[in-house]
Amino acid sequence: MPGLISRMVGAPRNAEITQITTSGDLAERLRRGEKTWAGLDLSVQRALTVGPVFAAVRVIAEDIGKLPFVVYRRDDDGPKERARDSDYWRLIHDAPNTFMTSQQFREYMTAQAMLLGNAYALKTRVGGQVRELLPLLPGQVRVEQLPDFELVYHVTMADGKVERKSRREVFHLRGYSLDIAGGAGIFKYARQTIAHTLAVEQFGATYFGNGAKPSAVFKHPATLSDEAYERLKTDLRSDFSGANANETMLLEEGLDFAPTSLSNEDSQFNDTRIFLVEECARWARVAPHKISHLYRSTFSNIEHQAIEHVTDTLMPWAQRWEDAFNLGVIREDGLYAELLFDALLRGDTKSQYEALRMATGRPWLKGDEARRALNLEPLGGDMDSVVMPNNAGNEGGNPRSEERVS
């Protein structure tokens, strides 16, 4: 069905740029992106107009951004405590620069790393310590690996000059990696699936925009004059398409109307759309229900589905963030950054508190240990001792007073 296929993938452009000879050609190619199998030019911005792609990127970026990102201090084998007095606390927990919060910075960088495989920021140092992280646009950075395996970053600055930076000067967040020098973004590897999804959405929009009427041919027993042909074409476009698609058509001069295309049911249009939503989720490693695709979802085990989202989707990104900070930013012994998942992994409040009450009511968990499980500061005193139940060790079964064992 050439007519159906051409409508689904879109007609080719009349003026396709095959050679880049001027700066204007380059700008046009960057704006339009590269041609895909579906016949569409696909750029990152256009890919984000596809609902499942935007939703998948947003889910992961926002979930990583909303987690508390804290700095801990641990001396030797002692208990860890939050290092609020450290300069790194402001940088990591509060704001990495003067125009972005920690959440906004992590959302932006995670989205870039998901789509393009890499996200970069310049490190501003004062006295050798990182004081600011200034995010860069993806097109500003080119990574090169030297023969000694060291990475250098060629950064195009605001004035157009290209400066060579070392790893000490550039914060680099990598996505899933197939290359020593950088990550692999879903835009590069899933672009054909994304373009396919966009082509199907375009077909559906134009199909229903024309009144959901099938394509057809008009048969004439003789030959239409040029004037009659142009008048028929104009009337079809202005009077019998879009909002007027269901108007009654009067055929002249013995014209015969014959539908040619398949129905939506025959071409399994809806099944194709459902499959492509699941494909986009698969590329991003996001459970379909997290992007509101509830076609086969049940809610009998929603708590475990939420835990799977944390362990299977978010944990790898959290590890990338922690490694990037702990290896590339924090240079002080005993300090390390950690994203806190406690709020996402807990059950409901009643179940959570009941479990901790049971634990502290047995001689193996201290009150302060229970508080640390909730990411609360220890209180010391009686909270730093184990509670012995009043019937513990009482073979006679007679109640005895509670004891605390330090």
C-alpha cells in the first residue's frame, strides 16, 4: 500500500541537504537532525515531543532530583554522621551554583546523560576545593582519550574559543557506557524506534484531522481539463477535509469515488501505538506503568512495583551520581556523598513503625540504631542502649521491670 506507507512516514522533503558547504547548511542540519528509516529528520528536541520518550526521561530525572543528596562523615569504623559543617554540604545538598538548586542541577544533568550519554559541568575551584559546578551544553564538549588513557575535554567557551580541560576541571556524568571515553544515550541507539513512534503519531493526527476518512481515487471516463483538475483539487482541500470532512460531496462529469486504503482496524493502528510505547519504555529501562501505560497493569502488588522501580531503574543512576561526586569532587578523607532512598523504599508509616517497635523491643537493636534507619540524628542517653523486654529471661513467666543494657 504505497499511499498508506507514504502517509505514515511522511513525504520526503523537496530540498534535502546532501552536502554541507556553508555555515547555513550546518545550522539547518543541526536543527533538523539526521534522517531516519521512517523518513523523518530527528533531533533531540523533536524526540522529546514523543510522549513516551519525554515521560521516561522526566520520570528518571525528577526521581533522581527529588532525593536528598547528603554528605556524611565517618571516622575509621565509627558511626557515620551528616557533615553539615562541610563546604561540600552546600555544593551537593543545597546548590552547586548561584542559579540552580541541587534538584534542578541533577534533573538537567540526568536528562542529558540519559538522552545523549554524557553530561558535563565546569568545576570552579577556590583554594583547590570545588566551589561551583557550571553545567555545559552537550554540544560544547568533545572528549578525547590520549595514548596513556587519560581523558581531556575540548570545551567551546561562550566567546567561541576552544579550551582544553583536564578531568580535574570538568565534572563528567556518564550514562550507560559502551565507550571508555563516554556514555551511550538512548537518542543515538533508540532513534529509529523514536522516529517510528513519531511517524505513527503523525499519521494518526493527520488521519483524524481529515475526518478519519480513507484515501481514495477519483475515476473519470475521459480526461479532465487542467482547469477542472485544479478546481476539483481545490474543492477537495477546502470543502471536504478537516472540519468539513463529513460534508456531502457532489461529483461532476461522471466522476467515480473508490476508497483504496486499509481501515485503522485492519492496519492494527492502536496495537502499533501500544507496542511502541512499550518499546520506548524498554529503551529507557522504565516500567511501563511509571509512564502511565497501564494497558496490562494490575495494582495487587503496587508496593513491590515501586520497589522494583527504585532497585532496577534508579539505583544505577544513583550510583553514577555518587561515584561522580566521590571520585571527582570530594577530596577530603572521611567524607562521602550519598543519595537517600529511604522514603521510596519504606512501606506505609504504620508498617514501618511497627517493624521498628518490634526490633527495639528485642535485645538486638538500639533506639538510636532505629533512628539512623530513618535517617534521624542519634539522641544518646537511653536511646543508645538495648531495651530488654520485661519478660526476657523470665522462665517463670512473671513480669519483671524493663532493663536497659548498654
